[in-house]
Amino acid sequence: YWRYYYLRGITYALFLHQEEAARQDFVTGSRLPGAPVFLARLASRKLALNNPQLALEFLKEMITAATDENQRNALVDRYQKILRELNPTPPQPTSAPQEQP
């Protein structure tokens, strides 16, 4: 049951400061039937802190398994956000440089 893993993961993260255990519980819980999309997003955030590539792989799996279009869209948004964080675009100059006489 996903709630068990969610609550235990919160306990690990907030009270025991055991990030790896929290991450594992969030991932496990998010894969269970009926798990809400927020749990997958939370798991991906925890994964992205240490291993963004693993977070992307996890999100691909969750996107493929999503049966609800709104959930799929939320997961795609998170996937794209991690991609942007990994590959930020350089800032574009706002105007052309002025030539010195």
C-alpha cells in the first residue's frame, strides 16, 4: 500500500534525516497501484538531488505506466524540468555590443 511507503519516507526524510531510505520508500510507493502522481514527483526530486540521470529513467518508467492524462502531464513537466536543469541554455545578450570609436 503506497501510503505506508509515503509516510515512512516522510519520517525518514524529515525526522531521521536518512535521505537514501526516504528516496527508496518514495520510489517503491510510487510504483504501487493507486499511488498519486505527487509521490512519483517527490521520488524524482529526491533522486535528482544525487543522480539526475536516474531520476530521468525513473520518470520515463512512470510516464509510460501512467494511465491518467493529467498524471502523465505532471510527470512530463517534472521530466522536462530536470532536463532543463541538466542542460541550461546560456543567456542571450539583450542587445548587440556597441562598437568603440
